[in-house]
Amino acid sequence: MDSKKIQENIARASDILEQINNLNEMVDFHKNESKELSMMRQYEAMREDFLKELENILTEFKINIKIDGIAA
């Protein structure tokens, strides 16, 4: 992997982690405060998509992980 691709992957991984953090807050809010389960599920689905993308990026660094989903 060339240097530019490495930097792009690092930047994207960092962005994904920030997005996941924001989604975690939204999931918690809808789970504990608003009780809107449909919104909570939408945010959980978005989180799962980001986790899959992160898993793919890490694989490019020869880091193989298995993410089992959302912790309750």
C-alpha cells in the first residue's frame, strides 16, 4: 500500500471512529430519553455499516478483527 493510500485509510478510520462515537450518543439518547425505538434502530444500522467499513480498512493493514455488533 502506498503512502497516500495509507494516509487516506488512517484519515477515514479516524472519521469512522468519530461517527461511531456520535451514533453511540444518539443510540443512547433514543434508548434512554426519547424511547423512539425506530430512530434508535436506524442509528444502530448506521453504526453497523461504519463498523463494517472500519473492519475493511483495518484488513488493508493486515489487521483482522471480528466485530460482533452492538454492545447492549
